[in-house]
Amino acid sequence: TLQRCCYYRDVAIPPSKPDEGVRYVEDSQVESMVSGWLRKYGSGLAVARDVASHFQGGRWTNDEEISVSYLRIRAVQPKVVWECSPSEGWSSLFVLLALSHNANGGHLYSFDTNPVDVVKTHVAAIAPQLLAMWTIQSGDFRHVVQNHAAFKNRLLAGTSEDLAPHIPLPDYVYLDSDHSIEFAQWYTSEFLGKLERHVFVSVHDVYRIGCAAWECSLSEHPLELEPEGKVLMSYLANRNASCNHFTISEFRKPHLLWSLQNMMVIARQNPRLARFPANPTIWFELNCGA
């Protein structure tokens, strides 16, 4: 029987677990964490969602996970966020709103192959006051990292990314970019693997399902990961310095997603902001003892 890919209630995850070895935070702890964030920052989330309801660009991050990312940034209070790749600025808007509401001088640095005007147009149209806390650099993110003074392996020395050495290192990394095996191997080794400070990370489009976008049979299509996700999970499973991994993916943690959907409705003032239900982000921390 085909099931709607929206809001599973009692569908068991198949026994195949390609992310085995990743030490997830217990569901009850995630519920308690998000509940605490909502009590403290729920009014700000409602404001952010109201602003975001006017966004006219592509909304490529799902409703619940973009809300959780806003709440997490409010809670951990980063000063420097690196985002790769913002596309038309949907996720950037929530990061910027969280930083603005934190009012601690936080700044977002976004890297994308799109021209700067393409990235910022839709945010500028509805929240121009946020532009002062946003630096956008057009070009290959790998060039930025490999030319940064803090990264030792300068494979592409001599490129024109002269801004890179002056960008402060991140406290928070938001990755939603090329989902290929090759790019994942690069960023786990040459970027995340070389950060020495304690840093909060989220990576989008990790969890997928091997069926059509809107209707699928979990019994016929076991849990799958994006090619990027397979590399990332292997990296996290074998890295002792990573911690506090959690996801609300519909295909990995359906009951947790359902619980948070019921919990977060109190902070919503709008209909759903994004129609896609899968919520395929994983959140984690690196260098937890640093």
C-alpha cells in the first residue's frame, strides 16, 4: 500500500540503517531541547515565520527544519556563521533573523556560485535591514576554504578569492550545496576535518527515500541516504570529536518529527511555509571538547 510521504504516524523504519554508528541524541532529549527553545525563543520564531511568509524565492528547506535551525542559532548564539550554498536566500533569511534577534553582533558569510544580486534579491525585498549583517561571496566555496589562512592545504593557491583570508572562522556552519560524493569527501576532509574549534554544523539533504517524492512504500523502498549523506555518515561514525547528532527526518525519525510538529504549532502564525515534508537535515557539533 502506498503511503503519503507526509506526517507518518505509525510507520516503522525498515531494518536497513546506513547511518549505523552515528550516535544520535535520544528522541526524548531532542523533544526537551526544542521545547525549551520554544519557551524561550518561540515569539521570535513567530516573527521570523511572519517575515518569511512574504519570501518570493525558492523555499528549498522544509518547514520544521528551518524552524529548528532558527531556534538552534538563537540558543547557541554564534558570532560567525558560514553558509554554503544559499541559492536564493531562503535559509539565509532565517539565519539572519536569528542573528538579528540575538543582537550580539553576529554576522553571516554566504558562499554561492550564483551572482550576489541573485542571492540577496528576495531577502532585500522583505527585510533590507538584515543586509548590513550579511556578506555574500560569489564563487567556488572550495577556493574560499583553500585560500583561507587557517587552512593549511592550499590546493588552489593563486586564485582570485582575495577576501577569503580576512573572513573570520565560523562558530556555526550551514551546508546545503553540491550533494555529490566528491564534494562530501572534500568538505569532510579539507573543511570540517580541519576546523580545530568547537563548531555547530547542519547539513541539508542527507536523508532521502528511494521512491517518488510524494507517494512511497517504505516496505519496498528502505531508508536511503543521498550520496553526500553516505560519506558524511561514515565521517561522523568514525570521528570521536563529533557529538550531539540529531535529525527530524521523516524517514529516519518519523515519531520525533510528529512530536515536534505538534509542539511547534504554538509558534506558528502562518500556514506551512514550505511544502516539502522530508526534513532531511542532520545537526551535530564538532570538536566538542575544544
